[in-house]
Amino acid sequence: MNLFDQTSLECGRLITNRYSTSFSMGIRTLHPRFRLSVCGIYGFVRFADEIVDTFHEHNRADLLARFRIETHLAIAEKISLNPVLNAFQLTVNRYNIEAELIDAFLDSMATDLSRARYNAPSQYQQYIYGSAEVVGLMCLRVFCEGDNEKYEALKAPARSLGSAFQKVNFLRDMRSDYDERGRVYFPNADFHGFTTADKLSIEADIQKDFDDAEEGIKRLPKGARAGVYLAGIYYKQLFNKIRRMSPACIQNSRVRVPDSVKVLLLLRTWAFGLFST
């Protein structure tokens, strides 16, 4: 079992490395005791996202429903022959991650199969919570290692950081979300009539999320702080590039942070991790 479980967790690391250089860099900055568990969470959420965004030649609703059933079976039985779900159940059971967080995430993924626009702010916030904030809370469960008092104290900033990341993604991917999937996530935003006022309003909301999250990052356990800090400054770098762009540029290009800049951010993070108390 130890070999099987370790192999499953290593599959999570492979998925993270293949799908996201940015998150794989951030995870490498975490203390080793956290890395494979966070990769287990990433593998789970990445594959669920793949179902709804990529597998268009298959019945995605059926695949996602099956994925949900198999996820809960894996957690209850403490094993799955699917290495992604086995790695995830190991993390869930070790750190007592709540079923409510898992179901909220899967509910948001299911929403992507049926809803293309989020005109009501309540719908938008519910989607943000399920698709991003709960992922931050799952990781926070890992970082707090059973310290419920610390977890409760850091829940709000963890949610804010997840929210900021997701909204930056929405701005970065605005064109592909619309062209490939017909989606517009921002309430009352029209892709073909996206104005400077729309963009400024969204950016102010994102900046508030970053501001609300900042103090929480400083209070994370030291083994987690540097990795979360790296993710934060990477997304701020991306966000700052987006802020300098016009609405028309957002609609016609996808912003990225060059690898050379990512390396510089990583060096800043090592200094942060070494000298923070």
C-alpha cells in the first residue's frame, strides 16, 4: 500500500508539472511535507476542470457525475484505483477536508456545463466560491495540519486570495472563454461591449481581494508561507500587466508572465521564506 499510495501522490506531482509551470514552482517552494498533498489537490481540481473544458467529444455531464461518485467512494473506502482520486483521498482523509468544500467545487464545475453567463452577482460569487475559494481552503487545511483555531483565523484571507486568482484568470482568458466556450463570467459584462469602466470596476474588486489576502499570507505557517507568497506575487505581476492594457487588448490577446520574470519572482520568494518569522 505504501508504494501504491506514494506512486499515486507522485502522479499528482506529474500532473502539476505538466499543466502549470507557475503552480509547480510555487509547490516546490513549500516545505517538503506539504508538497505531495497540495499536488494531490491540484491533480483532482485540474482533472475535473479538464472534464468540463476539454472533453467535448464525450458526454461531459456523465463523466463529471461519475467523477463525483468515484471521488466520494474513494474518500469513504480510503482507496481508489484511479491514482488521481487515490492521491486526493489520502489528502482529504489525512487533513479532514470537509465534504462541503469538495461538493461546492464540483457544483461549480457542473455549472460550467450549463451556464455561459453570470448576470446575477450572487451567481458569480457562488461560482467563485466553488471554483476557487474552496481550493484555497483545502490547501489551508493542509497547511494548518489539524490546528482548527489557525484555520478559522485564516479562512477569510485564503478565500480572498483564491478569489483574486480566479478573477485574474477570467480577465486573462476572457477571449478564449468567449470564443471557445461562449462564457462571460463577469456580471453584466458584454464581451463585445467591454468598456474601460467595466475593466476598472473589475480591477478594483480584484485589488480589494489581494489587499484582504495580504495579511493572511504573513500569518501562514512558515513552511507554507513562501509558496503562497510566490503564487501571490506571480498573480500580482500578471494582474499589473493586465491593468496596463486596454479593454480591446484584453479581448484580443492572452497575457503571460515570461519565464525569466518567473525566475526572478522565485528568487524573491526564497528571500522571503528565509527571512520571515
